[in-house]
Amino acid sequence: MATLRANLNLQSAVFRHAIRLAALVALGNGLERGFYWHRSYWLPMTIVLVLKPEFTTTFSRGLLRIGGTIAGLFLATALFRFLPDTVTVQIVLIFVFTLLLRWVGPANYGVFAVAISALVVLLIAITGVSPKELIWARGINTAAGGALALLAYWIWPTWERTQVSERIAETLEAYRGYFHVLAESFVRDETSSARELDRARLKARVARTNLEASIDRMGAEPGTTAEQMNQLNALLASSHRFIHAVMALEAGWLRTAAVPARTAFRTFTADVEKTLDLLAAALRGAHVQLNEFPDLREDHRVLWQSGDQKIERYALVNVEADRIVNSLNTLREQVMERVRARTAR
């Protein structure tokens, strides 16, 4: 219910897609019933298959669906015209198109559309229905459904560039959660923390892959500049350096002897979490000033001076904390630069 409430607004890409898809399917069904085209159920079905939440996926699938369907229908026409109408030939064709559908189809949607169109026409035709009638009906309905889906997305698009800042914020929040559980593990040194760490690490991994996919989709959108992509990839690299340091800390926690947590360590971890919270808030539009960020470099200096450096766990924390400070200070500059650019626009 919390997820549902959070997405009941036009800023949600999921909600926008739900409205767009519902309106288009209703329109397609209305056209199907109003014009009485033969086998017109293919029209709303094509809309459902083509229309996706992202610009790139919708247009690539739409064009491949329409082009592949037409190519498949031409292929079916040629096969029915030039090959003998025997059971053996029909069995061989069904085998070939099914093989292509399952073998190459998942890798290329155009091949999938060609194979499925030819196979559908073949399977229905062997029941006694005229192939010419089927080919015409599927071509018209698929072209109409695909064109409607592309038109709807052109009129009311959801650009990935408007969503990517939220994906970055979600990733930083997931990283903060993972880091918090790990820091508590260093303080308490309880075996039960391993299960919490597994869950927090998995959540962070999912958030990271969602962000990477979002950046990839944005790169395929028209109007995206090389400068924007370089900025996002640099930001992603900084976040990777942070999470790699955190994972190294986790590995060290598992293999080093337990020692009392230093007071400076508690201060450092609290400021790391505060930094991640401020970065996420800035990405979501909150007014955050640079002077609000804690001085992580000073925290690290105090941490380094506390505790015996010959103790393995203390030495490990000092080294990885330095990597964390470097990555977060760089990430802070990158995020604030992105926020300033967005404000200027």
C-alpha cells in the first residue's frame, strides 16, 4: 500500500505508463468494435506488446514489431505461393519457424516478429482459413496498433533523464542502509549481523543495477549529450569506489579479530551516513548547501590518530575509511554540480 500511494501521482513513471497504456488499450478496443475489422483483436494486443514505460524500448519494439510483422507476412505469402500445400511441408515450416522463434527470437525482436507472424498465419491457415485473408488482417491490425503506441508515446513521453536523479538517490539511500548495518556490526560484533548484511547488500546491489539500467536507457534517448553521459558515468564510478570500500570493510570484519569500536569511528560513520542523506535529498530537489556537509577528511584524520595502528582491524578501517572519504568528497562535488546545472536549466 505504501508503494501504491507513493506512485499515485504524475511524477511516477509507473503511473504515467499505466494511464497511457489503459487509454490506448481502450482506444484500440473501441476501434476494433467500431470498424469491425477482421481479427481486430490483434490491434489492442499489439498496443500492449509495443507500449513500454521507456522511450527507447517502445520505439525499438514498435518499429521492429511493425517491420518484422510485414516481413513475416511477405514471407508467409511467398511460402504459400511457391511451396506445395502438403502435410510434410507444413510440418517442416512449423518446425523451422518455432525453432527461429525460440532460438533467435529472444535476442532480436525483429526476428521474433517475423517468425511469429509467419507461424501464426501458417497455424491458422492449416485449419482451412484463407491465408490471404489472414495476412491482410494481421498486417492492418499490427500496423495500426504499433502506430497508435508510437503516437501515444510521442505525444506524452516519459524521458529517462527525468527519472535518473531519483534512481541515483535511491542507490545512495540503499548504500547508506548497507553502510549503517556494517557500522553497527563493527560496534556490536554479533554473528547475527551477517544475515542483516546479506539483506542490506542485496538491496544495494538491486539499486545499483537499476541505476545502471536507467543510465543506459537515457543514453539511447534522443537529445542526450555526451557531456551528460560523461557526468553520469563519472558519478557512477565514484559511487562504485565508495561501495567497493564498504565491501572491503565487510570482508575485513569477517576475517579480523574483534576489538572495541573507537569513539572516532562512531563519529566517522555518523557523518558518512549524513553525507549520503544530504546527497539523496539534494538530488530530490531539497535546498542543500555545501557548508551543511560534514568534514569527512577531518573525521578521518582523527580516526587515524586514534587506536593502535598495529591492530589489524584498526589498520583496515583506517585504509578503507580513506577510500570512503575520497569517493564521497568526489561524489559530493559531482552531485552538487548536477544540481546546479538542473537549477540553471
